[in-house]
Amino acid sequence: LPVCLPVCLPVGPSLDSGLPDHILYCNIFINPSLMTALCCIVISLLIPLSVTTLCCIVISLLIPLCDSPVLYCNIFINPSLSDDHVKFFCFQVLEHQIKYRTLMAIDAEVVDRDILHSPEEVRRNTLIKDGMREQVIPSLVESWYQILGAYQQSHPEITCQCLEVVGAYVSWIDLNLIANDRFVNLLLSQMSVEDLREEACDCLYEIVCKGMAPTDKTKLVESLCQVLQSAGFFNVDQEEDVDFLAKFSRLVNGMGQSLVLSWTKLAKGGAVKEAAEALRALETKVPLLLQLLVHDDDDISANIVGFCYDYLNVLKQVRYTLGSNTFFPSLYPDIMLAVMKKLTYDEEYNFDNEGEDEAMFVEYRKQLKMLLDRLAQVSPDLLLEAVGRVFNNTIQRWQTASFMEVEVAIRLLYMLGEALPASHGAHFSGDTAKTSALQDMMRTLVSSGLSGYQHTSVSLEFFETVVRYDKFFLVEPQHIPIVLMSFLDHRGLRHSSPKVRSRVAYLFSRFVKTLHKHMNSFIEDILSRIQDLLELAPPENGFPALLTSDDQLFIFETAGVLIVHGESPAERKQALMRSLLTPLTDAFRLLLAKLASEREEERQAALADCLSHAVGFASRTSKAFSNKQTVKQCGCTEVYRDCLQTFLPALSCPVQRGSLRSAVRSFLHRMIICLEEEVLPFVPAASEHMLKDCEARDLQEFIPLISQITAKFKFKVTRDLQEFIPLISQITDQVSPFLQQVFMPLVLAIFEVLCRPAEDNDQAAALEKQMLRRSYFTFIQTITSSGMNEVLANQGVENVERVLFTIIQGAVDFPDPIAQKTCFIILSKLVELWGGKDGMAGFPDFIYKHIVPACFLAPLKPSFDLTDAQTVLTLSECALTLKMIHLRRGPEFIQYLQQEYLPSLQVSPEITQEVCQVLQQPDAKVLKNYMKAFFQRAKL
């Protein structure tokens, strides 16, 4: 078809039509024979091609013609209905289908703002629209009117397509062509035609949303509303067609939001009288808003939420402007009650198998929550009073109330936590009226026995609310034991629903973290009650565990918090922590032995997962420690050292290396924080194993571990630390030799992985190498900036030179501004350390031969985009490197630039002098700005 189409489609006048050179006159589809030809392509030639596909091909042929500044597209403007030209009914219908679908294709290509276009395409599209507005649109609108009137009874499908086109085009054509009595009355009449009413609604919506002056918009909306109301469309209760009501609700939403926008513009512009008229018009729409908001169909209700939200914002602004006593008492409570009603679950909601309908209701609830938040901003006192009334009435009869009523009552209390302002959740201090009301509701909630309600939604909402208002228990701690028991028994962690158990595991962790100071007398009782939940479930068990491994992480963390923050002496804390972790280490040894002898891959993966979980659980307990409660102070150092000794052999396991190494590596990260220098003896052996047979990802994850060690134990001595000099020296003596030992094996492993061949189109491999390269440079930066430059200096001349050249290569050759910036930071630091007279032998020559050229060659690369923010930061570091060279080498560097290097780049003497003068200024910001301008000029 694309081959034969140009032959079949006769174009109107030739391009030499007497029009100016800047106009391309394509009189397309103006003669009837063209429409007949298109119909024949589809019907007479029996090509199995849909009309939509044909229209897309037509547009794909037309749009490339738009190379000239203006396209005059005289499309489909023949006022006759083709009675003289298309003899058969099928041709007649197909002609209009092609017309409208082609027009929609033009709209999608030229107008649709959701489609990204290049600047050239935007310019082209603007010219197309301008040309169509001037020459085509009036005739096109007339043809729409004729067709809407002629076909609304006989061929509603054609009329619906035409309405869709009108709605699409109205956003950018002259509104007066559509928003006039003749056209609007026709659209309103079609609102009563069953087959057309939904499309007519959509068309009116687009007209209402068309941008125009606020006073004109107010008049347009009011005139539409008067006609719709007189025609009975405001009687929502009498309408049974929910699909039409969904469209009508969207139309009302558009009219309401348009009035809000008009009021806002008029109020800001000082047009008091016109703003008052817009506000009155807005208020008269609220009863209709309420009818649609409370409708049983959530789609109808959801379509009006935007108008409701904006209206509440108007109320808020009016109250703020005129004073807090100014209020609309007849409207606000109705909206509030409507929102509360619509928050209620339907009986059909499937909590066990949530599907698309359930997901849509969850999203709808989020919209209603926004309305509740806005209601609180308008009048927090009235909202608090209303929620308290609903809550108390429901909880008093919770044994007989439906789960929907009970759940929404608790949900409203929960939502108040975000709707009412409070600093850091301090809802029970400050405003006495608010704190008293919330306290009463929380007291009722926890003492009512409601936690035993047999429905998952109520159970979840209970625990969510208890944790949302956990600071209530700081005020009334006598309720803690009751709530603790609900967490620990069949109502919480042992609930019949896995969903409830999983969520409660997380919420219990949060509850304990906040209130652990009030739980000292319950600690060992709690630990004994959760003992079975702390067991490592072996893969061969066969019985489903109460909690998943992810849920168990929260339970282990909770147990750690209870042990660490209890008031027991260190010896008791050590005993409790050992009893918590010993079952893990014992199980780990047994499973690791099984894994080493296992041959079945699926079984190996299951065992490796179980081993990883054991390491993760032990690691999670360490999160309980803090600066005030360290591992050493709690007497738990030996416990975690034993864990390390148990876990490290997994690094030498010949199978499932990836998951095991990742788990042990994460544990080492935690131990560096918790055990501090006690972890150092374990690191060399661990590093040796982790560098064997490693992949790019292994190295990426290993480098941060070494960087963490370097940063953690870097040695900086000040006068205030004189008494700690022996300890610091001891730590440094341990770390520095280790880093010197591991440095080159790590670097060589990185080089080996980076040099591995990969296919050109393997983007995943390229990204992995890029990330590894960044990690490598970050590692070198950590070494140089941590006072351990001797680690690099002591690697031997050849190795040092090799590393330095990789840094130069990273700064210049790889188009990665993040890595380039890191490289220039490294170079600047090395110049500071070794660039002086007492620096490393031979390094000044390296500065002049390699670092200085890098500072100029990198920004001159085509890939160095000076409009990119990250690249500009790289250029700043490049400039600071030059500044550091001048600080360390002084006039010698200036002389080198003037006499050797800049002349070699064909830089004029005047510019050379400018560069040297700027380098000698003390303000680095001046240098950064100058270098950016320098390279921008150089690239022109």
C-alpha cells in the first residue's frame, strides 16, 4: 500500500500555485475523486487494511511534506456530503470514517502535548496549526455542524466520531466557532440522544476547559448549567445509566474547576464584583457536586473529586481572608459526611484476593484522603468533632456493627494523624481540645476489646492506628501491656491471615522502638513468647512458617532493641544476645556443611538462601546498638566475633558464591560500625576470599567495604586527641598494612574484569563496567583523602604509574562526568600531596606531561557537554586542579603554560595571558567561571 498510495491519491493544485515561496499548498482530499480512490483502496481492491491503519499511512505521507515554514492543509472541507460523488452507502460511511480518523491522527501528530517533539517538530506543528486556523478551520467547523445535524439519527457512529474530532480540535481553534448558540444548542440536544450523550458530554467538557478570559468562562459555564438544569440533567438520582453519569460527572467537574479558576484569577486581579459573581456561581454547583460525590458508583464519585478539592481550597482562602468565623455551615458538614461515607468498603471487596477493582478502590481512597486533609485545613475543630462522633457511636456497638463501619471508624481516627498538624507526631501535647479528643478516642480504642474483631481489615487498621499514635502510650503507659498482648497472640503475630502477620511484624518493631523504656519488666517475657518466631526455617522443613524471612528481620531487630535498651547489666545482655544468636550460628554450620556436599542446583539455591537469611538476621540485631549503647558497653563484642568466625567460611564455599558473599559482605559492613577495631583481624582473610573468581558486581560491592574501612580508621590527630595517640597509632598500624596488602590485588582484579571482552550491543555489561569504573575511582579517592596516601606510594614505581595513568584515562577518555569529576578530585589531591618540592620523586614531570594536558583536553572533547549540570561540576574540579598545581609549583607552572603548553594548543598570546592572570587570582570562583567561558569559546 505505501508504494501504490501516491499513485492512487490525486493531489489538488500543483506546488507552483502562485503562493509565496514560504507556503506549501497541499490541497489534499478537496476533490471527491480522492475520497473515492481511498475507499476503493480499502473496498474495491479488497486490501485487508483497517481504516485506522490507512489513516496513519496517509498522515505519515502528509507530515513529511511539511519542510516549508507553513503547510496549508485544505482537508475535508467540501460542504457537500458527497451525494454526487460516492454512489454507494458503504463508500459514504467509509469516507467519513477516513475523514475523522485522519483528523484525529493529525491531532495526535501535531497537537497532542503528551507526545514529546523535537524543537524543529514543535516549530513545524505551530506553523501547521497557524495555517489551518487561517485557511481551513472555519470551513471544517461548518462541515462538522452539517454532519452532526444530518447523521445524528441515521448514523450515530459517524456523529460520535465527529464529536470526538470537535472535542480534540476545540483546544487550539477559535472558540467562537464552537461556543455559539447554534453549535452549543446542537450539542445540548444530543445530550438527550442515548447513542450520542456520552460523546456529547466529552465534547462539552473540552469546550468548558478551553482557556479564555475568566468573566467569559463564568458566563459560558453558567449558560450551560442553566440549559442542563432546565433539561433535567441535574436530577442525578433519576438517572440509571452509570456510564453516562460518569461522563456527566466529569463535565460537572470541569465546569466547577473552571469556575474556581475564574474566581482565583478575578480575586487576584482585584475584580471584586466579578469575583463575587464567580463565587456565587460556584456555590450554586455544590449541591450537584454532593449528589455526584455520594453516588454509589465510585467512578462517578471519583470524577468529581477534583472540583470538590478545589472548592474546599476556595473555602479555606475565603475563611483566611475574611476571618475564621466566616463559614458556609450548610455545605461543609455535608461534604465532610459524604467523604466519610465514601471511605467505607463495599461488601464485595475481596480482601483475600485483591484484583483490579480493589486496586482502583485503594486509589480512590487516596483521593478521598486528600479531601479529608483539605477539610481539616478549612476547619480542623469541626472535622475532629465529626470524626469523634462517628468513632464513638461505632465503637460503642462494635460487636454488632459490620466490619465496614468499624474499619472506617478506626480509619478516620488514623487519618486525623496526618490531617491535623503536629510536629513529629506530638498529637498529645499543645492544643488541649485536640489532645483531649484524640486521647479519649485512643483510650476507647485500646480498652474496648476491638482488637479481637474477626476481620482482617479491622485488625490491620487497629494495629496501624496504635502505632500511628504510639506517643499516646507515653502519656498513658498503663495501656501498654494490653496492646503488647494483642501484638503477640492470635490477634497479631499469630493471626490466621498471613497479610496481617506480615504487617504486624513491622508495626511491632516500630511500637517497641518508641516505647522500649516502658517495657523493661516485660523484656524476657516478650522474648520467650516470640522464641518460635526467631527460628531459622530450614528448606527441608516442609511446613509453612508463620512469618516470611523478610518479616523475621523485623522480629530479630525488635529482639535486639529489647535486649540492648533494657536496664539489665552487661552480663545479662550478653547472655540474652548469645541465646538469641547461638541458634543461628549452630544452624549456619550445619547448613553450610550440607551445601558443600549438595549436587542438585535447586537444592543448593535453597540452602544458600537459608544461609543468607541467617547472616541477615544476625546483622539485623546489630541495628539496635547506638552511640549511647555500643556493642562493647553491652558486653556483646565476643558474641558478634563468634558470629564472624562462623560466617566467614562461607566465603570459600565453591557453590552459590554470589548470594553468600553478598550476605557476609553486608554483615562485615555492620561489624565495621559496631565492633570497630575488633573487626580488623578478620578483614584480610575475608578480602582474599572475596577477590577470588569475582565478577564486576562482586567488585562493585567489595570496594565500598574497603572504602568504609579506610574512612572509618583514617588517622587524624589533633591536640585534643593527644591521649588517644597510642590507640590511633595501633589502629593505623593495623589498617595501613592491610590496605597496602589488598590494594594491588583489588586493582588488578578490577583491571582484569574491565578488560574482559563484551559484545558491542550488550548494554548491561557496559553499564556494569561503567559502575565498576566509578567504584574504582571512588576507592582511589577514599585512599588519597583519608591520610593514607602511603598505601598508594608503597606499591612500587610501575604499579603507581599504572594507577596514575588509569586516573588520567578516566578524566579524559571516558564520557562519564561523574567518574571524570572523581578523577580530577584525585589528581588535585595527589598534586597537593606529592606536587611540592618534597613530594614524590618524578611526580612534577607527571604533572606537566599528563595532568595539565588532561585539564585542557578533557573539556575540549565533543562528549564534554557544558550545558549539562554534572559536566559543569566536573569542569569546576578541573579548574581547581589547575589552581592546586599553581599553588604547589608557583611561577614555574605559569611559565610552562605561557611558553610551552598553551602555545602548543594554538592559543593566542592574549588569551594565554588571560588564563595565567586568572590562575594567579585568589578567588577560585573567578577561575571556574573563566574556564567555562574559555572552553565555550574554544568549542565554537
